[in-house]
Amino acid sequence: MLSVLYVGAGGFLGAVARYGLGLVPLWPGLPLTTLLINFAGSLVIGAVVEAAAPARAALSPEAVLFLKVGLCGGFTTFSTFSLETLELLEGGQYLAAGAYAVVSVVLCVAGVLAGKFLVRALMPAA
């Protein structure tokens, strides 16, 4: 039962942070805020996974639930990304939609990798 509370608390904080950041308009006509939120969430989830790896074991299972499942799950917005890509397509902005989709995926995978490397650099394996 406590696991549900860890996930719920993290999810609440992640969702509220995502909502607040989503109110910041960065570029009219292009969902750049969502792209940056997804990148930040990808960076954090990469760092959490690496910090929780058996070689480091720097995070408790409860912390992993709170951060990875709760906070990152509530913060990252891949469903919003999908909706916004579809809206660009429906608006006839095919090049923008394609570029947005490709850049989002590449940048977020790079964010996970960067998060893992960051933890590896700051917390060498035991």
C-alpha cells in the first residue's frame, strides 16, 4: 500500500510541475515547451535508473517508485507530444510535424543516455 502512496505523491508533483511549465509559451505555433519537458523528464529518468542500478544502489526501491514511476511518469508528456504532432499534421504542417517527432525522439533518447552518463561520472560504481 505504501508503494501506491510513493507513486501517487511523485505523480502529483510531476503533474503539477508539468502543468506549470506547460503554461510558459516559448515558440508560437510549435510545442517547444513539451519538447523541453520531455527532454528534462528523460534526463531525470535516465539518472534515476542509473543511480538505482545494482552497481551503485544509491536509491531505495521506494525512492525509485517515487522518482521514476511517480515524478517522471507525471511530468513527462509523451501523450501530449502525440496529440500535438497529430494537430500539426491535421493543420497541414507536415514538415513541422515530422521534424518535431524526429527531434523529440532523438533528443529524449539522448537525454536518457546523458542522465546515465551524468550519474556514472558523479557516482562511480562500487
